[in-house]
Amino acid sequence: MRSVTSFTSLLVVGCFAGVQQAAADTVWLNNGDRLSGTIRYLSDGRLAIETAYAGTVTLDWKAVSTLASDNPVNVENKQTGEHYQVRLSSSDPGYVWVERNEQEQQVSIKRIDEFMKARVRSDRLAWSGNVDAGVKVKKASTKTDDYSFALNTKLNQGKWRQDIGATYNREQENESVNTDNYSLRYAVDYLFREQFFWQARATYKRDWVENLSRQALIGTGPGYQLWDTELSAFSLSVLAGAFEYGYSEDRDERHFGGSLRWNYQRYLLGKSVTLYSNGDAGHSLDDDGVFMLDAEVGLRYSLTSWSTLHLGYHRNLVSGIPDTLNEGIFSTGLGLKW
């Protein structure tokens, strides 16, 4: 076994979807107090433990003497590139026993910087989401009105996951409307084997300014959940289906092809900042060689437990059609989360 000597560079990147909830994890503090519950993550010097009597409590990592967790913790050693799971068991004050590959080694608490616990699936319905809105009105030599709206919500229950979203963007300068469009999306996943799932997905976009006035995509195919922890999630899916494009002169065209879908989310600074990226990249299978990219990336900062400030960029590209579309939209504003 390679020595576990570089815990200062541990980052979590794995997922262990089959982990079952342990009865309780335990944290001992330097002042002798003890907390029992479910340890969720250690990040940015803060340890989060969910208790039955006080909800989720965050502790200063420097105040922790030792801890014990029966559930595996997923880590990566940046210096060696190794990915592995460990179990943290209490020992002498200031130390834990790290169990790896059926062997144990004592490690100082001070040398552990970060770890995450895998999410535990539940048969109870879990609903989460956010709404982002931005409004900008400028009056000078010209009057400019900008509006943006985005809804993202997820419903998870057992092996089923649903993803629903909608956007609206409008930009008007005096009497000239430069941007006016909306989009809808729906996806459903079924996790049939640990990290593998099957996805069915449909999207629709309507634009009243561009010549390419309608876009629709429908597809289905397998996906893989690379990891899904308390602080980070990343999944990929490969879909086969059809693209449909409509033009302002009432002309339509259809193409069969495939697309790659990704969905990434990472919490930073003790869950106060969320980095996210998701999108589709697709290509038709005919001689037209239609290529489409629909992607977004952004940051969301938690102002309170329910309000956020966001900054994002959305790119919509369609090439290989008579009227190529290449659109980029920056957005910022306030939002709600639940």
C-alpha cells in the first residue's frame, strides 16, 4: 500500500452510490463536547454535520479533536493521482485511523483538508431548485430594457430523477427589439445500475427575432454519474434522437443525430458559492453536417438561506443550416433557491 502522506491535497471526486446510511457519525471537539449525526462534508475549514435535534451544524475544523464515520469517504490524492475510499475511525485526540484497502494508518486531523460523503438515495420525494431574474432599464439618449428569467428545478425519488427548466430573455432599445426568446426543457433519468442511468430528454426554443425561429430536440440514451457527493456532482449522457428547426418564413427541416449532455455542479466556500455548467453538443448523421451547441456556465452566491446573486453566460450555436445561429448571452441578477 502506498503511504497516505499527502492529505493536505485531498479532494473528493468519486461517488459511491450504493452506500447505506449509517446509524450515526460522531464528532469530538477540543473542549470535550460530542456531536452525533451524519457528517456531510469538510470544506474550506468547515465541517458540516446533520443532526436530528439542530439541523445541519457547521464547525470550525480547528475545534475538532477527532471523529468517526462508518460510511466511506471518497478522496483523491493530487500528488499521486490515486482515487480511493477510506473510513475515518476515532483514535487518540487529534488523530484518526484511516482504513484503506483493508489496511489502517493513523493520520493527524490537521493533515486532512477536505472530504465529501456520497449522497444517500431515498424513496422520499426530494424537491430542489432555483429561480434567477435580471432586470436592467437604462434611460439616456436611448432607452434600453433588458429582462432575463431562468427556472431550474429537480425532483428525485429513489432511482428516478426529473429535471425541468425554462428561460426567457428580452432586450429592447427604443422601439427596436434585439432579443426576444424563451426555452423549455424536460429530462427524466432512471438509475438502473449503481452509477449508470437511462435518460429521455426534450427541449424546445422559440425566437421572435432570429430567422431561426424554432428549435426542438428529442433524444434518449445511456448516461453515467461520475460522482454525486454532498459538494459536487458530474454526469454525462449520450443521446440518439432528432433535431428539428423552423424558420420565420414557415419552413421546417429535420435531422437525425446524436448529442452529448453534461451536468456539473460544485459547491465552494462552505456551500456559499455554486459553480455550475451544463449543456448539449450534438451532430447530425446526414450529409448536411449540422452541429449544435447549447451550453451555460455560471456562479451563484448565497446571500441568505433562500436568496442568491448569480452571474452566468449562455451560448447557443447552430451551424450547417442555411442561416447559422451564433448567440451568446450574459446574465446577472438576484434569485431564489429552495
